[in-house]
Amino acid sequence: MSKVQLYVYDLSKGLAKSTSMMLTGKQFDGVWHTSVVAFGREVYYGQGILQSTPGTTHHGPPQEVIDLGETHIDEEAYFEYIASLGETYQPDKYHLLEFNCNHFSADVVGFLTGGEIPAWISSLPTEFLSTWFGQMMKPQIDAMYRGPLFERPIPDRPSDQGAAPAAPSAANATAGGSGQGQNGPAGDLALAL
């Protein structure tokens, strides 16, 4: 038998609380990362399933510790279960909104206690995506986890490989002679992609 706790961390370190209303029109008190503590170990999902001594992860001390009761699952069965989740919770499957540490914590808590993690944590992605800012950011967030926004064509002739980039044309130079295109440095970067 072991006590079960949910450790809650704010990945924004207070930034979400202070800026979310202005950016989204909704108040978000944090960008929540969770882990589960049982049998003297803190387990969580990020770059795969990780475990540590409670409170010693790279996230620093938890912002909140939520007691979720006790489990009657024995320690060996628990760690066998955690190992079995490794097939599902692979590093390359992580997605900030769709498949993250909170999904992992929900599965582990369900196994240990039959309970759930608090809705204010599990509903955060849906709440964020219901805002105009969330909708605007979704393609960028998806791109971080799904690969590049733009695919570069593979040259079909050997002579195209290693060719020097074309010099900027006079039409793309600004009047001030900075060498930036008409769209400024950000526009040039987007065009270069």
C-alpha cells in the first residue's frame, strides 16, 4: 500500500497567470505539468517515461501537491504497469496539447486509485484551444511535434546540389541599403524556408 500524490508544476513560471487574460480573453493560472508520486518515486512523461526522487526533477519544486488517497496495488505490479506504458508513451508521441504528461498522469492515477486528475488540469488544452489565441497558435504547436512546416524539394540534378544561394536582387533591397527584403528580416526568413 502507498500514498498517491499528484505533483503539479507551472511550466510558465507565472507567465500564464499574468498574461493569459490579455492574450486569450480567459484566465489561465498556469501551463500545467503533472507527475505521480507513489512508492517513493515520482514518475512522469516527457521524453519518454521518467522517474526520480520526488521533488527533484528539472521542473524544480512542485507548485502544488494534491493527495489522491492510497493505492492497494502492490509496488511490483505498479512498476510493471509503468514499464508496460513505455510502449504507449514514447518520446516521439508527445504533443503539448494532445498527448502529454497529464494524459500519462491520468492513466497512472486511474490504475492506482480508480480516480481522476482534477478537471482544471485535464481540460486546459481544450480551454486554451477554445480561444482565438489558441486557434492561432495551434498550427505552430502542431508543427513543433509533427515535423517541419515546409518541405524542401530534393534537387533532381547533381548540379543543383551545393549550388551557392542567389545573391539578393536589387528589387528586394530596402531603400536604406540594409539588404533586408521588402518584408523585413522575418519576411526574408519565411521566404527562405
